[in-house]
Amino acid sequence: MFAVEIRPSDAQYQPTGTIDVENGADGPVLHMRGDVDAPVVQRFEAEQAVDRRSIVAVEFSEMAYIDSIGLSLLVRWAQDRTSAGQAAVIRNANERVERVLYIAGIESMFVRED
């Protein structure tokens, strides 16, 4: 026999990752760190009013995990950049990130820069 932990659907959980915009040499860079999941994306969108088109790149070097909500943030950003005639640049995407983008079918939306 085994135990299964069931969490109430209305429970509040502390996010274990962060999304921050930091100024880089070429403009604002979105840094995803730790576990980028729904609570992290929701907190980022509530606390930081950012024009996604102005973000020149997304940095993944410190990201451990991303869920579908995190991926949807990336897709919206890539679409905004593309519609503005700019490339959606991703930086330091490790093999795991590359695999997730491939499985989600969105890898072609991004230009890799390391």
C-alpha cells in the first residue's frame, strides 16, 4: 500500500521560481529562474507591467522547470516580437529546455543565442 498526498485545490503555495526583467547591454532581458510555473507567471504578470515587445531576449541559465503556463508566456512574447519585426531570442537554453520547446512544438519560434 502507498500514500498519496492530495492538496486542496484552493491551497496557496509559495512560488519556487522567479521571472525578472533586467537591463542588459542590448536592452531588457527576461530572466527565468527556478521552477517557472503558474504561480510564478501570475505573480510576474501582476507585479511587473512590461511591454513584451521591448524584451530583447529570455535567459534560461538558472531555470530548472517550466510548465505550460510558463510556455504560454514565452509563446505570447515570441508572437509579440515577431509581429514587431523582431527576433525572439533565447539564451542559455540547455538540452532540457530545448527538448521541452521541441515537444511543445514551439522551438521554431525562437532564435538561439548562447
